[in-house]
Amino acid sequence: MPNTLTVRFGNEQLQQIIEEAMIYMCACPAQVAKQVQLLRELYAYQRNCVGRGDPRLVEVHERIADSTRHAHAEMEQCLADVLELEGWDKTSLTMPEGLRELRRQFIDNDV
């Protein structure tokens, strides 16, 4: 079993997506990015437990880590797909102007 996660988005990139999405009130990409962060924390916790835990429980922690690795890969792919579908800039990870304008219109009409 691999001891590392394959990472498509860096931690700084996830934070950028969260901040950008929240500024423009588009929480869906931010929610997915946050779940990726939480999966990374769970994976790190399980790997730590394997390294220092009771040998009788190693299999438990390895099982959780394995499932987390699979969930992480799926959620990173989901995030990539969402950003592509919404037309985010892949380099700067900024939301497209068209979505920003929709958010502005929504806010203006809601006030």
C-alpha cells in the first residue's frame, strides 16, 4: 500500500479556490475543496496512527487510509471537473467573469 496521497491540487491552491468561491458566493467549489482538505487531514492522521499505534490495530488504520486515498482521488477529480465545467482559470484559479456577474445580479435582485 502506498504511503502517500497523489495530490493534484496543492494546499495553497485549495485555499485559493475556497477564498475565490466564497468571495463570489459560489460555495460549491469551495465545499469540494474543503472536503479534499479534510480527507488529507484524515489520511495524515491514519498514517500517523499506523506508525505509532498498537500493532493489532495497524490493519484498521491501513484500511481507513486506503479508503481515504480513494475518496481523495475521486474528490480531486470532482473538483477539477467542477472548475472545468464552470470555466475557472486553471492557472490563477479565479472564477470566470460570467459567474461573477451572475452572482452580482443575484445579489442586486435579492436586495
